[in-house]
Amino acid sequence: MPVFRPSANTVARLVLIGLLVVPLAFVGLGYALERSDYVTGQNETVEQPIPFSHAHHSGEIGIDCRYCHTSVEVSAKAGLPPTTTCMSCHSQLWTQADMLAPVRESLATGVRLHWKPVNDLPDYVYFNHSVHVTNGIACTDCHGSVGEMRLMRQAAPLTMDWCLDCHRDPVPHLQPPEMITYPYRTVSRMSEIDQAPLAEFYDIHSEGLTDCSTCHR
């Protein structure tokens, strides 16, 4: 009398296949989840004290990024505007708008508006805004086409791979100085003929840009 039924071979094969496929499936699922919007926060819109529209202020009116983010060219942080910056216009425009009630209250009480970070890197990552914008990287390269955003959202995944793609070859990302704070992302990259002078102008070298200590200090 046979010890195993004829179907035993089939079962054994399925078990062996499962031992190989299931771990690989879990690895693939974890890899996909790690790069999903759910984990990276890409395309996530953060609720703010007031629904500030970059599309209106920077896109339609043409207010330069540096009017509100005053330290972006000289500091690691871009800076957030104090209430007085908002009221430099809104003391005369839309003075009684319900939407701007938190701004008026902030001015009256002296308590700053609590803006929430949209592009929030982990504490173990060092990022310097001034190094990027003074060396040819436009605001929109990381923040997306803010001139079209009614509500600000995280445009990029901000993963290590995403950062390294630029650090390995920064030259195609370079823009002339007058385009650094342009609120719309350019449709196409500059030609190689135009890129070379920009690399020389900004004195860009890829050496050292991928060292661990560049971003992890």
C-alpha cells in the first residue's frame, strides 16, 4: 500500500513554490508601500490656519517667493511670514473677510499663526534651502508648480532615491538666476548647450554631493 497519495507530489510542489513566492511577495509589497503616497506624503494637502493660495498670491498676483520666505537665500530654512507681512496688504485689502479672521486675531493678540510644514523631512536629514536656491535649483524643482496650487501640497516624494537622483547629476536641474523663484515649473529641461554655461556659472561639481555627510550630519 503506497504511503503517499498521487496528489502528494502536487502538494509538495505547491508548498515549495509558496516558500519561494510568498517571501518575495512580501518584500515587493513592502517596497511598493515604502514608495507609496501613503508613506511618502506625496500629493498630500496639509490643512492650515487659513486656506492660503499660492496660485492666487504667487501665480496670479505675482508676489515673489522671497517676500514671504525672507531667509530662503541666506539660511537653511526658508522662513515663514509673520502676521505683519500678511497685514502689509490685508490692512487695506479684504480687511473684513471671514477667511482672514485668524490673521486679524493674530495681529491683535501678538500670537503667531501656526503654519504647518508641508514638506517635512525627518530630523536626521539636513537640508539647506540657501545652498540650493543660490546654486541654480529653482523652488519648483522640489515644491512643484506652486503657481497652480490653490492649497499647498507636497509635490515630490522626498525619498532618499529622489534626492540622490539630483545629487548624482545636478546639471540638468539648473536654472538661470531669474528663474529660481518663478512659480511655475518649466515644461522641458534646458538643452545641454545651455546647461554647460550654467554649471560653470554656479561652479557645480557632482563630487562629494553623494557623501553620506552631505545630508546626514
